[in-house]
Amino acid sequence: QVQLVESGGGLVQAGGSLTLSCAASGRTFSDYAMGWCRQAPGKEREFVAAISRSGGNTYYADSVKGRFTISRSIAKNTVFLQMNSMKPEDTAVYYCAARLGSGNSRYARVEDYDYWGQGTQVTVSS
């Protein structure tokens, strides 16, 4: 199985930028499709962004499309989430997630993922 550790969370002003990283260890990183999800206080965890095993296929929730970018480095066993033009409603705990991938598929539901990191807090002030 794979172990995931997120970093890069923090406090940012509205309109600002932040980049999250997720370091993976264990099984071969390129076997896994990856994703980012988030959970705000009192709300259910929601999907944010997904990327296929090769990185060639990505998908975003409508709420972040055009502002967030997911990418991965096979060499560094790391997946990134670049967040721009941030809004107060982006405030949440952000989780990195993984599942064994098939071909160029990406997975856009929270329940698609089998492995999770511990989460990192992102707070956007208005």
C-alpha cells in the first residue's frame, strides 16, 4: 500500500496563492491515480481535483476550475495542488488521496479513493 503525507497548508489572504504537496511512499507511485479532497467544518468531504497515473489526464470540481492546478512528479513521488485566486470558501482541511489506477483514468469521487493522508489546514481570510 501507499503512505501519504501532505504539507504546505497555512493562512492566506483572499486572492492569494498557496501550493500543497503530498509525498507518497510505499508501493510504486506511478501505479496510483491521485486526488485532492477537502472538508470544511460541519460539511462533508468533497472532491477537489484528480490526476491520472501518468499525469496526462486531470479533472476539477467546478468550484475550483480555472483557479487550482493539480500536477505530479513521478521522480519525486509527489503530487501538488497549486491554488490561485483563493476565496474564503476554500477554507478547509485538504486531504491527499490515492487509489490503484487503470490506464489514463482519473477519479472524481471521494469514495473512489482507498488511501488518505492526515490532512493539512488551509485558511483563507477575507
